[in-house]
Amino acid sequence: MIRFEQVTKTLGGRKVLDGIDLEIREGETLAIVGPSGTGKSVSLKHMVRLMTPDAGRVLVGGEAISEATGRDLERLREKFGVLFQGGALLEWLNVFENVALPLREKTQTGEDEITERVREKLRLVGLEKDELKHPSEISGGMRKRAGLARAIIRNPEIILYDEPTSGLDPVSSRTIDALIEDMRQKLTVTSVVVTHDLHSALSIATRIAMLSEGRIVELATPEDFIKSKTEAVVRFLEAQYITTRGSWEKHTL
């Protein structure tokens, strides 16, 4: 579905991605984890060509999006829905209008169909009773859910999630996790989740890729990831109190 071939990117004189090879399979949920500054969000931006690699290629469905321009680039981008880190809602629009925006701006869809489709997506994310509220009137978790409804309004093949649980309390975080899994099953989409939250990654991912110093140092199922002997992975697991038994344990100092 998505393939990185020797992708390299340097920013501010530092090699953020260093010859990355990665294949994301159709229908899976791949979580990309790692410490801050290791290239997680940069890799996500390459998938929709918000960034272009200095070397290597990014392919979507066999086509090089990293080299596409004009209508070809627009067509490839239509395969994606993106949930941005803060939800990226427009404060002057209510929830309904935020979710409807891609249909109104990018399609010729009639208002009756827009209403039907928006309400369908709001039901999927549990916001059917909140469509008239503005972003300032809803919680952070609800903003993320509204952002997700907007991301899926055009029925994308791939959903990209940029730190979907960032800034949320544990209960709201687990609600978002459940929604990501729900989207994969109900919409049969491919999902890519960039996250610092290993608890989330272990819960929702079919595979986990860890970036460290610009390279993928581990790519494994959650069950194998927590058993990794790679030093960077072990440190990352221990920092979040995750043991090889899969338990979430805070050590007593």
C-alpha cells in the first residue's frame, strides 16, 4: 500500500531519515514510535508529500507520490484522510460545518447528501448529538473525534494519525484507541499512527516500527516488540514502565 525505498531527509543539517526502507500493508494498522525528534512526523509528511525526500522514493499503491505533481499528486492525496495532532478544527465553524468542509471545498456534492454523510460519520465517532457545538464548547477528546470524522468524510483508503492521544487524559486516550480500531474494521482502511504513547501502540497496532537516529531499529508485532533485545527499544519500553510480560508497571524508587 505504502512503501519507502531508501528515503533520506536532512533538516537543519541533521539527517532525520537515513535510508528508510518500510512497507505498510493494505488493511493493517502500523504504529510508528520513538523518542522526540527521531523522524516520526517527518515520515508521515512524506506519505502525503508535504515533504519530499532528498533521496529515495515513497510509493502509494505502486505510484511514486514523492515524484508526482499536479493532478496526479492531487489524485494520490485523495486516498488519504489525516487526523492532525490538535484536531485542526476551524474555531468559527461548528462541528457539522468542520466535518462537511472537505465535501464543500473539494467536491460537487449536494447539500442533502452532505448532511447525510456528515451525520453518518458523526454517528461513527459518537458525536451525533454535538453537531451544532463549536470547538471551544467541546473537550479535547471530542475535538479529536470531530477531526477524525472530517478525516474520513471522503471515505479514504488510508488514514494517517499524528499523535492522536497527545494531550488527552487516559480515559479519552483509550476512547481514541478504540475508535482507531473501529475505523480499521468498519471502513477496512489502512492506518498509520505516529505516537509517543506505547500503551496506545501496543493496543491498536498490527505492527510497530520504532525509529531511532533516523533508522528503523525494530519492526514487529506488539507481542514481539515488547520482547525485543534491541537496546533502543528496551530503553523506550522501560521508560514507559512496560515489561516483557506486557504489564504496565511503575517501579518503586
